[in-house]
Amino acid sequence: MKKIGGVVLDVKNISLAFGGVKALTDISFDVREHEIRAIIGPNGAGKSSMLNCINGVYQPQQGSVTLRGKTYRGMSPRQVAEMGVARTFQNLALFKGMSVLDNIMTGRNLRMRRGLFWQALHLGPARREETEQRAHAERIIDFLEIQAHRKTPVGRLPYGLQKRVDLGRALAMEPSLLLLDEPMAGMNVEEKQDMCRFILDVNDEFGTTIVLIEHDMGVVMDISDRVVVLDYGRKIGDGAPDEVRSSEDVVRAYLGVSQ
């Protein structure tokens, strides 16, 4: 049985508004070491906005986000990434003309110690460092079983494999906390099964804590340790998958809606 640790991410009383439109209202929940924590809710519930607050894209008007005891306010996404948080996006933002390997290598940027001068010269220390970083990217490619496509431009790959490359780029950052925004959106059944397996393996083999937004309730109930439910920017449920599934509020707001 998987061992869940202490709280690594503590979201307290987050409120976010755009003009007069409230996206999130007084949202609080925590994420524990080594768990898969799902965020669910109907379209427009505020799920992606919540992830954007966690990784620094949005600055909430109220509340705080604390990662491993450090509360951050006004941090950029890069600063949050430097704290060990990686993110995939609902809409793919890959470099379509670049190869699979080069896309994953972009995720190693934070690990590069040599400046642009050395990288441009491609001499000595910079060359050795690139060799080391490339070896790490190759290990991720092997892990995600996309060896046959390593030199293929990403734009030529099927959608399901592009989503896998997106996951690989996030993993290249070696995150302690991984935010996944609908990683299985648009996939067929076989592609979803593969992605579920990789997410579970990342959580198990790498020990990565995962926060997951996903609409497929079968997936959520199968792989999540705990689930938080949002509806119109408010939290209406929080607990183990079975507890959430049996909540009348959740059934009314989400599970009862035909997908």
C-alpha cells in the first residue's frame, strides 16, 4: 500500500476575480506527499484558475499558497518552477517544428548551470553539461516509451503521443510537485489507459506528488487518493473518491451531468 506523507502544498482561502467576475471564492485544500490529488468540477468551475494560482500565472486577491512551509506571493511561474513545481497544460504548447528530444530538452532549462555565452560557444563545460542533460532527456523518452519518435518533429505525431511529450517535458524539470491540466482530454480509450499507467508510474517510481484536473470520472476514481470538487468557483466536496462519489452536492453539480 502506498505511504502518504505530510502536507506539502497548503492552499488557504484563495479568492480570485477578473473585474466583477468571481473565478474562485474562499477555496482551501491541501496536498500530501506522494499522493495523487484530483480537482474535478463542471466546465467553468475554476479548476484551471486554481492551478494557475498554484504555479504563479495568476495572483489571487485573497488567500495564500504554501509549498513545503514556504508561502509565496507575487512569484512568477519561473520562480515557482524553481521551487520544484512543473505543469502541463490543457491546450498543448509544444514546439511543433522541433523534435521530441528537443522539446523534452527545453524542460531541462532550469537545470542548466552554464550561461548563454558558454552555450553559444558549445565548448568545454557547456558541451559536457549538454551531454549530461541530453542523457537525462533520453531516460525520460525511454520511460514514456517514445524511443521510436525521439527525432520526429512533434507536430507530426498523433495527439496522444503529443500529450505524452508534454508530460515528458514537465518531468524533465524533475519536479517534486506535478500539476496536470486534463492530461487525457481528447484521447481514445487506449491512449487514456497508457496515460493512466504513466501517471501512476511517475507517482510510484519517481515519488512525485501530483495534482490532477480530469473530466473522466472513471479515471479520477481509479487513480486518485483524494478529490476536491469545485462548482462555480466554490468548493462543494473534498475527500476520498468514494466519499465524493456519494455526496449529493457533487452528484447534483457534476456526476449527474451527462458528459
